[in-house]
Amino acid sequence: MKLRKANPYKVRAAALSLLVHLLLLVLLLVSFDWKTHQPMRVAEVDLWDALPADKPVAKPPKPEPMPEPPKPEPKPEPAPEPKPEPKPAEPEPQAEIQVKKEPEKPKQPEKKPEPKKPEPKKPEPKPEPKKPEPKKEDKVKLEELKKLQQELLEENSRPAPAQKQGPAQDGADVANQSEIDKYLGQLQAKIKRNVNRQFCGTGKVELEVGISLMPTGDVIGMPQILRSSGLPACDEAIERAILQSQPLPVPPQPELFSRFRDLKLKFRPNEDG
């Protein structure tokens, strides 16, 4: 009897088939969802076009007022007890008044006369401070004033010359007057240039000022307001202009300067050109 040899290919095929089945089984196990899922709940919703009107809430009924409790009856007042009659006051013992004698005051000792205090020494008089020496300019002005006074005395002491009659004298007077007018015009024009018209307003302003002059044209003392403009600031502006204009133009001839020693000047600051 011949023995059959085992077919090696069958064994291999069986092994491969078994392996394939195992792999399929593993894939099935892995891909299978072991988790349990709850079923989704579906809710039904009604859609409204408008909200329903609220039902009126019934108001609770007002509580009935509680009846007032009866007032307690007032208790009768107790009868007042009879007051005991006051006892007669016992006479107070009169206090013995003892007059105490005041003790005699001790005699004060007689005051002794105080010794005379020495009289304080009188302070020695302080030496008078030396007066400051006048400046050179002041000295010059003083000398000129003295000369002017001397000239006035000499002129007053001389007899007045007899006035010449005739056309020659008239011509000299006219020439002198024109020279005087010329210097007066120059004098007033120089002062007007230094006047600050802002202090004199805009209306018609007029004032009169008196000044005394030396032959050098310097003003003696301060200008005097003979007739005010009514504006103190304007008056002061004219005074300052006069002092700033020194020396003023005066004629060199002594006979003509005598008309310039004492001058009365009229000013119209807003009208004069």
C-alpha cells in the first residue's frame, strides 16, 4: 500500500486563510462603536404672531378698618388729704450784736526829705551844618541879578531926557516897536514849540502867564499863571515849556530890554500854529 505525501501547499493555504479571518475579526472589533448614544429629544414649539395680552391681575380687596378699641374710663381722682395746720413760728433769739472796736492804726513814720538829684547837664549845642556853596551857574545868575538891579537904580536916578518932537522921533519909535515885536514873536514861537498840547484838550483854551527875564534871557524864579485855562495840566504844560525854552531871545539894547524885564504872555495852545 503506497503512502500519500502531504501537500505542502494546502497547509500554507490553510494558514493564510486562518490569518485573513483573524485580521477581519480584529478590524470588525476595532471599527465597531461600543459607545451607547442616547436618542435626540425633539421639542415641539408653537410660533405666535404677537404676544397674548396679559390678563388683568385682580386687586386684593381692601382690608376693612379695624374697630377702634373702647377708650378706658378715667379713674376717679383721689380726694386731697387735708393739709395739717401750720405750727406757730417760734420767736428767733435776737442775735447779740457786739460792736468790735477797730484796732488803732499804727502811726506812719514821717517821711524824710529826699536828697536833691543833680541836675542833668545841658547838651552842648551842635555846630550848625555848613551851607552848601552855590554852583557856578547860580553864582553867575546872582551876579547878573545884582548888575541888573544896579542898572535899574542908575536908570531911575538919571533925569528923563526931553522927548524930541518931529518925524525923526516918530521914525525911531516905529523902529524900536518893530524890533520889540520881532523879539516877542521869536520868544513866543520858541515857547510854543515846547508845549505838549495833549494836556490842553481840544476846545478853545486861553491862559495868561507872567514872567521876569534877565538880560541873558533866563527866567527869574517861576512863571506865574495870571489867568488859568481851567485845566491845571495845561497850565503846568505851559510853565514847563517856558522853563525848557531858556534862554529866551531878548534884544541886546538896554533901552529895548526894559520892555522885556516883566512880560505878560497870552497863549492859545489849540489855535496858535
